Amino acid sequence: MSFEEALNRATAAGLDLVEMATKVEPPVCKIMDFGKFQYQESRRQREAKKKKAQSKVKEVKLHPNIDSNDLSIKIRHGIEFLEKGDKVKVMVTFRGREMAHTELGDDLMKRVMDAFSEVGVIDSAPKMLGRNIIAIVAPKPQSGKGGGSKVSSETESKD
């Protein structure tokens, strides 16, 4: 169909002639309401943006001389953040003479990483940056959500 004929059909229908593929020979055009098309495309993009997982980075700050109860609370908060789908930045900060014993901070970071290993994966390994040891833990991917429950229900029905 010629360009003039397509343009006449579009104006007769009260619609627009929109070029869909520009680099193809011959060019591909479509008769449509372009304003409606733009509106629907923007709505589709907004919906896709809403469904996209918004992952935030939460921070857990520690010191090498932290008490065991305080440490367990910090670990519990970190696990809650990971279960919600947020990344967790673990930071062990050294003050003053604590810099002479960075191995205490390394041991503390190992304990925290072991606790997070059940619900998360290490995104960035612990490394010393200035007066801090920093590591980032990401939540484990949620592949096969329903697989485990089906197996348990089958075993229960057999008993």
C-alpha cells in the first residue's frame, strides 16, 4: 500500500499513521490512536516499575567489644532485613586502641557471616576500609518457593 493511500485511510478513520519500523525496507506503519498508545505505554511502564523489587541496603553497625546479647539482637535485625528482601551492610568500626586488635573484628565478622549464611549470600566479602571492616550480604534468591511444601504434604498423606 502506498504512503498516500495509508494516510488517507488514517485520516478517514480519525486516527494517526504511525511508523513502527523505520530501518526496514519498505517501512512498516500502523493506523492507530497515537495518544492512546502513548498513555497505555506509560501505564505499562509504571506497572512494571511497581512490580520491580525495590531492594534497599540496611546497615548493621558493630564494634569489636560488643556484648553477646547485643550481638544476637543485631544479628536478628539483620536476618529480618534479609527476609524482607533488603541487602544488609555489616560494618565493624574500630575506635582508638581497638585498631591494634583488628583480629577481634575479623572473628566478629566471621560469626556474623555464619549467622547470615542461612538466609543470605555474601555479595561483597569482608574487607578493611580505613577504621572499618565492611561486608554486604544479599538475600538468597527465592527459586522454587512451593517445592518444599509439596514434598512434605505428600509424605504426610502416605503415613
